[in-house]
Amino acid sequence: MIRSLCRLVRLGPFARRAVALAAGLATIAAAYGCQPLECTEIGCDDSFSIITTTADRSWAAGEYALELSVDGEEVSCSYTWTNTPLAGGGGMFVQCSPTVIVSIETFRRCTETSDGDSVSQSCTPLPGQFAQGIKVQGTPARVDVVVRRDGELLGKRSFIPEYQTSYPNGEACGPECRGDAQDWELP
């Protein structure tokens, strides 16, 4: 191909090298461009999360009541926390509505080990350290939250999410998901 180009147009030695280089790069680019797009099937969902902690990361035992207003829609739920994690250090989950889930999770200390091309992670629960998570499905513009323990007001706050877009499989593959997580420290 390069010889036929050089015969059609009278080129000097440097121009021939340039044409050969350009033809080689075009061939590589064409071959690379013909690779099929490989996408994984990792899913995601739009959501807003509030991670609620205390200064010392404890979460006192008691009867908890949450009142939420999600874009004006009222949601309430309650749960009893005994300050005792489940076997293996896991927490508890409460389905407040079809779109709101509350969880109590233990904080964990994780260590990562690398061995050549592989990486492994090991996590250990930290005794007595917990966080309450509130997850709202979708992309609400405003979420107001009131938290009570044993009838006493622990905190009241309004949240305006600032969503970030993510593509767990790459932008070309989809899906596109929007999410935000904000921290809230209670007394």
C-alpha cells in the first residue's frame, strides 16, 4: 500500500517515512476502533443517604422514632436498639417505607493486603461503635429529619442533596446513577 502511494505521488525519503508512519498509525487505530465494547452488568440506583453518628460513635440503647419529610411526603418509622450487634458484628435494618430504609451498622477497622496482582481486605467490627444510616431511594430535592430516643428529641435537620453522577460500568455502557451521602453528628 505504501509503495503504491509513493508511486502515485513523487515523495522524498523523509516524506515516504512520514507516509509510512501515518499509514501504520491509521492501521493500528482502525484495528483498535473495531474492538467490541465489553460492558459488565454492575447495577446501581439513585439515592440519598444520611450517615448519623455521635461524637464517641456510640449509639445508646432505646426506642428510636424517625420522622422524615421527603419532598413533602411524610414518612415515619421506629425501632428498638439494644446496643448489641448481631452475630458477626452486623447491624439491623428497618424498612420505613418502599423508598426509605434505616440501618444501624458497626464501624469496622479494615486492613488491605497486596500479593502481586491480588488484593484482599479483612475487616473487624469495633465494639460499641455504631452509625445510623438513612437511605432514601430516588433523588429527592429536600429531606427533613427528626430523630427521637425514648420520646426525647435528639436532633432535627434539613438536607439539600448535591448529587454526583456515576457510571459503574463506564460511561459508554450505562447505567447512569445519581447519589449523595451526607454526615450528621448528634449529641
